[in-house]
Amino acid sequence: MENIYIFGHKNPDTDSVCAAISLAYLKNRKKINATPYILGEINNETKYVLKYFNVPKPHYINDVKLQVNNLNYKKECFLNEYNTLNDLYNYMQKHEITGVPIVKDNKSYIGIVTMKDLLKVIVNPHFDKLTTSYDNILKIINGKKLLKFNDEISGNMILSSYKTTDFEENINLNSDNILIIGNRYNIIKHAIASRVKLIIIVGTNKISDELIHLAKANKINVITSNKESLYVSKMLILCNYIKTIVNKSNIEPIDENMYVNDFLTIANKYHFTNYPIVNRKNKCLGLLCMEDVNLTNKKKVILVDHNEYSQSVDGIEEAEIVEIIDHHKVGNINSSSPINIRNMAVGSSNTIIYLMYKEQKVKPPKDIAGLMLSGIISDTLLFHSPTTTSIDRKVAEELSTIAKINMEEFSKKMFTEAASIKGKTIEELIYNDFKAFNINNRKIGIGQMTVIDYQKVLKEKKKYINVLEKISQEHDYDILAFCITDVINSNTYILYNEKASKILETVFDIDEIYQGYELKGVVSRKKQIIPLLMEELK
């Protein structure tokens, strides 16, 4: 069953991570294969929540760009090196392909053989080598086993059309020879005496008892065939093992995890028709023909807690968005076909997801209920945020009952963990909960950190300002701000790049702003800061 990727925004917070996990659980209960992911390192608050409820951290996903393994290439399309050229030809005809990857017994990739390679052997008038098994020869020339002393047969093929005397005078036979001959007593006897590797007697399935006795005494392999010599000689070439002609250098295999765009760059350079597909251990997975490139299985994704390209995973344009669950303004993500969208004016994405649980008559277990409750507490700042609705409160009450959690006590521990800055650089703190926007070609970035002791951070404000200036110059931000939110008193202290001072004065109706300015009653970036910026810039 195809997997659906569920993830929140870059710089994941507790609401987005818990939403991805809880929604994936709901999907799996409904027999839909879905897996939660994160797009970056989680913060201390989220780490605390996951540890508290003993839920593993979701795996990190770097991008959802189209990869070779998303193409409908020919899976399990390869042959073993000990298959014959006859097998190779029939395989190409059956699957209507012009090239076949060749593998060892453990499926490790060796090289590729194309129809062109095969034709070079078949039409080569000087090709007389044979390396194969006795049984392969029997099968392909429709022969009859007379004497067998070797499983493997290797040597130079000789088709005799000489008179007996001319043959004995002009042809020096040895143990590396494979003789194709009619039922000619003297030449066969001469070949036995010369201890050739194999005698194939054509046009009959009979041979004298004397010759059989001599061949047996000299341990000579003998096969008979009622086919004519020309047919046998042609088919013998196809008895060769594929490994005798495999090309090990002309086409490099393609890793299944290679991005399709990178593969197309290679394909445009070499213009081959067939490309072997391997995994990281060089195990062959199949064959990609250029005609298969347009047959894709895009990665299916569900977005939670965001719906803008700039906030989502790299390569989102190459994925198939099947659903969006969000509580922010409608952004710029679009789809090529109708999808399910749940966008509600509530304080948390987890509020919406719990309503989906109720609609689908699924009761979450304690740990999942605890995660959803944590997301609501985090995003509403325990209902102090102006984004909080009565729906959030009602849902939180129900979840706290299921999870058996005292919200007041639990939220204090959560916010204490969120406020911890131990072991983090200033740049990491700024980017820990960061949103980037583009409004009327003005690049905006706003980071936010909730704290218990805001004074501790403001004592270091010069260091924060220097980093903000550095980031704004390196990444060309018109407005770059860092909001230090005091969850106890429901205020926010703002630091910013100097370039943004005038616009911030206008937005917040301040006569003269300064670094660390207290925005009284402001706790929500989404509802109390970003909308004001958008209105002013538009």
C-alpha cells in the first residue's frame, strides 16, 4: 500500500508535530497507510511532550522531490550472468525491450547487454568462442546426451566441411576445441584421439558402438542432434553465457534515490535508451527505459498547520497534495485536482484533527490525546492567545479527560521546557520557531520564542540584534524580527533589524520604537503581528 507523508511546516513546533502524529494515527486506524514526518529539528517543548507521552520522534524528511523510485520503471527486470544469449534474446522479445541489466547470483549489478551488443556477436563471422554448460547446449540445439564428463564447456567451435585427409592435415585439434561434424567415422575417431572438449554429431542421433567406447575411454563429451550443421552452429553461439559479452563500462547504473531532474541531466548527456536501476548496495532493482520517464507515481502528502510553499518541504511542487489541515490564512499552495481541505478559525491544528476523530467515531488513546492537547496548549498559550476559541477550550477539556492530564500543571512544565535556551546558539533560537513571508515583493521573517524569564534574554539583546542584522543582510530580509513572548504576563518584547524600525513604528502605532520594545497584550504572531504587517505593506 502506498505511503502518505504527513508533515507540518519547516521549523516545527509542538502543534505541527503533534498534528502530524495524531492525524497519521487516525489515517492508519482507517486502513490508510500514512506516516508522520518533521521538516527540521524539534524544539525543547516538543521534545518534552514526546518524552512525556513516550511517543517516538517522527523521522526527518529533507524533501519530496520526484525520485527515480517514483517512476514506473520495469521492476525486477534483469537476467543472471549465467543465463544464455538465447535466454537474453527471448527475454528482450517477451518484454519488448532493447537492453537488459545483468546481475550475479546475489542480484548485484554487473553491467548491461543491449540488442546491439547481441547482434554484434550473432553476425560476426569470426566469432567461434563458446562458454556455457553441457545442459544449455542440449536444450538450445535440441540435442541428445550421449556422453557427459564436464558440466561446463569452454572452447573454440570448429565446423568441419573438409575431406577427411584434408581435415587431418590442416586442422590441429586439441582439448580447447568443440567439433561440429556429421557422422564421419574417421574424423570423429581423429577428434577423440586429439582429446577435444566436445563432439557434436549432427544430422543423426546414432553413432557406432566403437566410437562411443573410444570416446568414453578418453572422457570426451559427446552430443548428437538430428538438426543440420548450419542450424546447430548458429544456435551454439546463443548457448554462450551472457557474462561473455556483458558491457561493464558503457552505462553507469542509476541510484533509485536519484532525483528525476538529475537523472534527466545524465540522460540528456548520454542519450541512452536503457538505464539499470540499483540501490545503495548495488543490488539491481530493474530497468528504466526513457519511455517510462513520464509514468510517475508522485509522492502523496498531507500538509498540517501550514498551506504555503515557503513554509513547506522542498520539492512540494513535485508532490501530490491530497489533503490540508490548517488554522492559518489561506496561502498560495494549489493542486492539480480537487483535494480535501479543513481550514478553521481556531487556535490549533490539533483542535481540527480531534473534531475529525469524533466525526469518524475514533477515540484516541491516552498518548495521542495527550499529544493533541499539548498542541492546543502550545498554540493558544493555555488559552491566553487571542486566537483561542470556545471550540479549542471544549476540545482541550475532552482531551485532558482522556489523557488524564491537569492542564495547569502540565502547561507550566511545557512552557518551562520551551523557555530553556541551554545549549543553543542565538541563531538557532531565532530560527527555532520562524516564519518567512513575501508580501508585495518585501521579504519578511519573524521568529518567536516563549519564555518565563524574559529579562534573562533581554540582557543579551545586543548579541541578538547583531545576529538579526547579519541574517537580514545575508538573506536580504526587508523586515526581520524576533519576538520574545512572556507567557506569564501575556506580553511580547520585540527585537528587529534596523531596516525594519520605521515600518514597525507604523504597524504598531509607536512614536519611537526601540530594541526590546514591549508590545502589551501581544502574544500571537499569527493574529496580532502578521495581519498588521500584511495590511500595511499591501
